[in-house]
Amino acid sequence: MDNENEREMKHVLHEHPSVFVEVQSSEADPKAYCYGCREVVSGPCFTCALCNYHLHQQCAEAPLYLISKHPLHPEHTSGFFLRERPHSESVVEDKSHHQHPFILLWRPGSFFCDACGTDGKYISYICSTCVVFHKDCTKLPRIIKFSRHHHCLFRKYFLEKRELTRKDCKICFEEVKVERGSYSCVVSSCNYEVHVNCALDDKRLYEVIEEECRCEELNAATRSSITRVIEENEDGEATKIEHSSHESHCLVLADKMEEETDRQCDGCMLPVSTQLYYCSESDCHFCLHKSCAELPRIKQHWLRQSNATLQFEDLETCGLCDRICNGFFYNIGGLYDVCISGWHWVGAFRCGKCSFALDFGCVTLPHSAPHKSDEHMLYLTYHNDNDYPNHRYCDICEGERDPSLWYYHCSICDTSAHPDCVLGNRPFVKNGATMWYYGRHDHELGFFRKATGYPECSDCGKLCQEEILKCAQPACNYIAHYRCRRFGEENF
């Protein structure tokens, strides 16, 4: 660039001399744009009268070379060179996806896309300010709501090295490279990070968020199932509440239920052994684990991109696992109910660091469970330290037990048993849970694991011993095997 001489200059990126103009006349050229930054010329500039070429004074006097390390380009320190903008047909600009224009660039070899972190060849788009993209990646959504995370995720082109040394993708468990693109949660207390391709692999699992203000609306839409906090302790913990599943009475916080060891949570149907809320009325036995009471009333289920609403049901079939349960269900989009375990008949959970894996049935096994064969709670155990042959039998069914598989164990009484023997056929159904036997009986029926005496089944005529349906009406003597009912669902 030559020095300005008598208010005239010759810029290296333009063939003609340019004249310095103090104030650009809007009447002479109302659409004058700077060829350097593409912004409207409204102040001092250099103008070529021959070809209507304009440069802001600041752009015209910009240095041809900068020695600096840019935070968006941390791997190279050699500096930046001033270059001419390409023709308009080689420029893609869409501020809804990226704040800067993209420039088409033909490369002789391969390149890494800074948006998705994968290889590309030959055709790329360079952001005039920062990074290199695949053509398709120039239109990546800036914000998404991913079904597997409760906050909105924002697209980032690099991770701050000062904040971390390594982050793993929460979907594939592979490392998220700090210099590549990803989707990240911006909530300060959250550490959720996923690869771009992992987040966008299935269109059913994410929603594109056009406006950032919608993120606050989506977070606000997640309401608590606790409808009212009546009392709190000094730590701000709710000690007396009203809950949407038990609106008739208040619930009181307690550390544990000391008088009963086989009490079940009315939300998840698992045994109560930790903090819980119990009904304040002495003749009501309703209780919830503290964690179950604090479940959100509305949430986004991992299965699909739609809201799931918490509901309290009697006997119901889970739309994912076909398992009969009662208690809390999430109704997804008004289509089907899903038990809060989120179980499924196919797939598994696996460790991202090793080959350890659990199917959906084993991952939902309760950590402890009561059984009449032992006065203490039985705890789920993952190893067998005893090599004696007589310890490799189930103390309930007396059948052989594979010592390499999980089992329930009481360390005080040395009782060991198969999980199925401890939990029974329907561990997530509570005694007394009600259902309707449409087409066969007009009254509501209660489910009971044991029959008093040996009553005759009203359907098949055989004697009832276990798993019966009994009419809830005192004047009605209807009793039937549970297996005799027919709802048209094979696995109900």
C-alpha cells in the first residue's frame, strides 16, 4: 500500500488510484458499499471514480500482515495475510446459521471441517473471519433442543483449552476435540458436550431453535410435580408438601420408615429405604421416595422430541417395555404411557471406557428388596466370594445359581437368591392396585399376590392361590386368576 499523496492512494488490491473523500454523498451513490468489509460507506473513505470502488479509510489503511494468535485459530501462530474478497457468486451468507459469510474454496487435498470435526475433500467453505466448513455444514443449526438433555445446546467451533483438558461426547463416548466443532450446554453448572454428527444423527431426536429466547421458555415449561411447599427446614429443604399425585392429603419428609421394612414407594413401586415423603394421615399409607416426589411434571423424554407429562396410574402397560406396572408413568405426546424406569425390550447401556454392558432389564433392578425368606433386606450383589459348592444354590427355589451372575444376598443370614425369585413375576405392581376387566366384569378389580384360602376362579373354575383379581365392591364375590383376564394384549 502506498502512502496517501495529495488525498490520493493506490491500494495493492485495486488497479486504479483512489481519491480520499471526507463525507460520502448519499445522493450521489445511495448504495455505496465498502469492498473490504461489505458494510455501507457512511464516513471517510477512498473512492475510485472509474469503477465505483470504495474502501472505508479504516479498511484501506489496514495492514497487509498481522502477527497474532487468534482464539478461533489457536494451532497456528504465523499470522494473517490480507486478501481480496471473492466474487459474490462464491459467497454464501445466512446469519440464521452463522454470523459471518462463507467463501467457496477449492482445495487440492483433504481438510478437516471445523463444524463437524470430520474429513472433507476438494470443495470447502471458509468463513471469512474464522473457520473451514463442509458445504452442508454451512447450514448447521446454531441452537438445538436435544431429547437426551434438558437444556438447549449451542453450536461451538472450538472449546476453550483453559477450561478443560478433555471432554467426551455423551453419545459415543469418544473425545470431543478442543479445536473442532461440537454442541455444548451453556449452563454454568452443566458439562454436557456432544459431537455435531452424534447430535444430528436422528432428526426425530432434536428440534431446531430459531430464537435464543425460546430456550428460557422451554426450561420454564418444565414444572415440578410438587404443587405447593408448606414448610421448609433451615437448609431450604421442603419438609411438608402437597403433591399432584396425592392431592387429598399433605406429605411429610422423613429419613426412613422405621416401622415397616416392606413399604413400597407409590411412584416407582420399589422398596423405601432412603428419604421419603409419607402421608400425614395415620390411616393412609401413601409414600414416595424423595427423588420420585421431585420428578418434573413435564419433561422431554429421551425417546422422541415431544413433551412427556407425569401421570399417576393404576394398573397400566408400559408402552416401551410391555411390563405391567402401577404408579408413575410419563405420557409421551398423548400417544402412549412409559413407566419411569424407561425400560425397553431391545438395546443396552454400556460403559464408554470398557466392555461392561447392561440390558434394560438389569439396569432397572432395585438395589435392595425384601422377601419373606429373610427378616432383613436383601441387597443386589455383583460378585460371589464364597467358593463352597453348597453356597451356589438359591435359598428360595433351591435351584442352582450361577455364581458369575447377579443375585440378592443378606450378609447377616447368608441368604442368597435369584433376582426373579426375590422380586416375583410383577415387582412393579402394588398389592391393591386397581384395574378394569372390560367385557367380563362391571366393577373395578384389585390386584393381590396371594389369595386368602383357596377360592374358586370365577372364570376358569380352578382354585386360586397366587396373583388374583378381586372385586373392590364388598357385596360382590368375584375372584379370578390374574392370568385368566383378557385385554387383547399378549404380554399385559
